[in-house]
Amino acid sequence: MAGPGGSSGARLGAVLLGAGRRARSDGQEEGRGWVPTAAMAESGERSIHTQHISAVHNVPMSVLIRPIPAELEPAKVQSLVQTLQEDPERVPPIDVLWIKGSQGGDYFYSFGGCHRFAAHRALNRETIPAKIIPSTLSDLRTYLGSSTPDLR
């Protein structure tokens, strides 16, 4: 059974497991949907959780689970919308926890990047650049405590 994204989540899971990987000119592998992050690297904008992950995937917005309501600053969202329209590489990818359910379902949780997520939604984007962090149910419990669902 796939997560909330249905077949999109399952396809993304297959990509993350290695299907569709190809070599980049610098010798590293890239997953389908890889986007350059040179601007992010140059500016030093890195997540402590994903600084060791170089692959960036264009994740369907529909598969992302965002269990914590966002507290948004409209001016910040608007600024990101403008940046995404003018120079999208300046906007760092969000971090996404990828959790395999007990019956093989793929679940993609996003806790940070609220303003970036809102800006992509405001632009009606179907995908968002994300660094995928392979995670466990135990990791998810760190964020959700006793509200952690039974993922299948």
C-alpha cells in the first residue's frame, strides 16, 4: 500500500531506491528530478540534517505530509514567490523524511520549509525541490510523539 500520494509516492520511492539513477558529469550519481544547488552551496545555506546529501529530487507536492500547521509570514512567502519566479536556484530545497511503512508503503513527511512550501503552492507548482532523508518510524516519533500514525 502506498502513502497518501498513491502511485506518485510509490514511484518516488522506486526512484529513491535507485531506479532511474544516472551518472553526472562530475562522477556522482543523480536521481531523476535532480536540480543544481550551486547557489545554495555557495551561500552556505545548508540543513544540518542534509548537509551530507547532495541529491535533490523534485518531489510531488501531493505526496508530502505536513502534520504541523504552519505559522506563515505573508511577506516572506511573497518574497520567496518572487525569487522562485526570477532565480529558483537561490531557494534551497526542503528536507523530507522518507519512511517505509510496515507493509512497504512510502511516506514523505516534511516539517520545515513552511514558507518555501507555501510559495510553491502559491505558484501552483506540482513539485518542490527536496533532499530526501531515509528515516524510520522511531525518527518520526521524535517529531510526533504519541500522535505517530501506524504507517503500513
